[in-house]
Amino acid sequence: MIEESDNPDVLRQEIRRMLAQIEDRDLLLFLLWTMRRISKNQPLPQLDEIKPLRDAFVRVSTAIRERRKAESTDLDLVMKWIGSDIANLARPLARTVKFYREQAGQTRLKLSKRCKFSLRTILAIERGQVKDLTLPRLQRLADGLGVNVGEFMDKIAEYEREDNEEQ
């Protein structure tokens, strides 16, 4: 039997042990999203919507990773909940795009052509002005940068953590 504790270090260790048992990366992404919402005291879906949202989240994440088109019903449900989080990702997204673009030695114009975005859109993304980038457009951006979308999203999360630590 696990001894209950209010000690944050003990709780962190317990959460890490539980997460280490989960092998499904897409499910882990959903759990990360859920934990972030809890830590920020943001609303969560009603109990009857959690399982459909989790399933849609996993299917969309899998489709993006496998470079397939996600079902519009899944996208709609996921965007209903993560759409409000995207505004918080504008700066980390900007840093990520600039990082990978410079790493690849691409100009903004070349990137815009590779991912079929206007140059104005690429400039807005790198300035942190884009707050409504959809998941399929994130996939196109990652493809244009020549980066796996999972790696791309991991870099966004890394920059988001750095931004949160600075605040």
C-alpha cells in the first residue's frame, strides 16, 4: 500500500513512477495537457467528455505523427479544448520556428515556399503574432522545416517551460 503524502517531492516521484508505466506517447501528451490545465486552474472537460476527448486527442496526435489527415470531428473536439491554449504558445512557437529555420540555413522566403504559407504568415509566426495555428498547419510547418512533428512539438514545449520559468 502506498503511503499518502502531501509532500510535493513524494507526489512528484509517485507521478513519475505512474507515467513511466505508460508507453503510449500520444496518451502521455494528453496527460501532460491535462496536468497543465490542472496546474493553471483552467477548466477541464465534463466527465462524460473526457474519454471522447482523450480518444480524439490520441487519434489526432497519431495522425500528425504518421503524416495522415485527422478526422474533422476529432480535430473539432480537440480544438474546442486546446484552442485556448494556443495563444500561450505564440512565443515558444516563434522561437521554435526560428531555431529550426536557422539550423537548416533557410531564409524565411524559402520556408514560406516549402510549407506553402505566405511570407507574411512566416514573419507573423516568428514575431509571436500567430495565435490560431491549427494542427494540420503545424504539421505543414514542421514538414517545411524538415523536422519530425513530434520533435517540433517537443521543442515548443521546451521553450514554453523556459518561458514559464522566467516569469
